[in-house]
Amino acid sequence: MDVMSFSNLVSDKSEQINHHPKMIIDYNTIEFELSTHSLGGISILDFELANFIEDTYDELFQSD
């Protein structure tokens, strides 16, 4: 799986929970910035999305 496909999975999840991270894509790397602007910090949605990103990355890219 490539970076763009991974970012699409994160985008789909973001739409589901109505919480959209800043994503910076540079060739084969991706960086996520999570925050809840209305709170001026982080919220449970940031943690939920971060867990999804980590779990999805581990499932797709980490070998046993």
C-alpha cells in the first residue's frame, strides 16, 4: 500500500467521525497534525483518530 492509499483510509475515517486532521504528504511519507480548533487543544476525537491511524498503519505496514 502506498502513502496516498493510506491517506485515503484516514480521510474516510475522518469523514465518519467528522474530525479532519492536517495531512502533509511528501512522496512516500505522511505527517498528521491532530487538534480540535474549537477547544484550542486536543479532544477525545483526536485520540480516536490517532488510535485509528496507528492501528491501521500497524496492520498494513508492520510485519510480524
